Amino acid sequence: MPPRDPRARLARDWLARAERDLRLARLAISDPALAGLTAFHCQQAAEKALKAFLT
């Protein structure tokens, strides 16, 4: 894809969002009280990475 392809930019944006969700999951995993949030952010990261792939 050319560098200015809007799909490439959109895919990069989805991947950046996925990375932020993973960062939050890594922070939350150290606290057992936040286990639900850890799982949620992992799921969100996977969904956003899939959206990037499909884009």
C-alpha cells in the first residue's frame, strides 16, 4: 500500500489503540482486584488488532 493510503493510516490507528489497551492490561494485571479490567483490555486489544488486520 502506498504511504498515503487511508486504509494504511486507519490500520496504524487501530494498532495504536490496541497497544494502549495492552499497556493498560499490563498495569492492571499486578492487582488481583483489577482482573476483570485486565481481561477486558486484553479482549479489546485483540479486537482492535483484528480490525487493523481486516482494514
